[in-house]
Amino acid sequence: MRARWPVLAALLGVGMSYAAYPYLTLYRLGSAIRAADAETLESLVDWPAVREGIKEDVCDLAFDGPDDKAGTNLPAFGASFVRGIASSTIDRAVTPQALLAVTTGAPANPVPRGADVHVRWAFFDTPTAFTISIQPPGHTEPIKLEMDLKHGVWRVTRVWLPADLLTSRSRT
């Protein structure tokens, strides 16, 4: 009976470490953004996968419209043209350096302290997928992030931006 306690304690420790690991990664991500640490951001985010997801969202928004009633009937050439423009713009804009420039720059209308982005919820979808919902100030819809566990490391692999953020960035 006494021989089982060390095994049980070890299993409990491994389980608790596994459950805490994505939260630690989320904390490291927030710390890297606050400290303007592009190198850590590079290691915590799968930037090519995130860019591809945002490209899909932008193209879906362009073709379906934000209200799903304003679908466009673009010919194949028009659709590929829109995808090409979106692709090159997103490739330039979605980088660790661009994220840090946006988050560390002084806003035109300062947001009061305490109105920072905050985590609404975070939980496991599967044993290797972890979803986070964060609420940016001044927006009604949350930003949703997905982290995947690959090769023993949690990394952000997908970001879903609210339609108002996608359309406001594309107009400027």
C-alpha cells in the first residue's frame, strides 16, 4: 500500500503540471507582449498558421459579407485577386514586430487604466488543443485564440478576430 503513494503522487504531479502548462504559456505570451519581446513571441506563436487563418477569415468576410446577406458573385479572377491582395497585406501586417508596434504604441485616445484586454475564459477543447477568449477594450466581440500542443510545446496556431476588427483594419 505504501509503495503506491509515490506513484500516485507522481501521477498527480504530472497531471497538474499538464493542466497548468497552457496557462503558463498564456502568461508568457502576455508577458512577452508587455515586455515587447519579439523573440519570445516568435517562439510562442506559429505565425504562418495564424496568418493563414486570418487570410481565410478576411476572404470569407469579403465574399460572404459581415451579415451573410451581402454575398458577392466575383468571377474566379476577382476572387484570386482579392485573395492575393489579402495574402500580401496579411503577410506584412501579422508579425511579432507589428503586434508589438500596435500594442506598445501610444493610442490616439488613451484607454483608462484597468480597461486592458482581459481573458474571458480559457479551457481545453481536446488534450492537445486549448482555447482562449480575450476581450479587447471598446469591442463587443471577443478575440479567440487556439493553442495546440505539438512536440511538447504549446503554441498559438489560430486567431479569430471579430468582424469589426477585420473591417476597421482593412479600411485604414
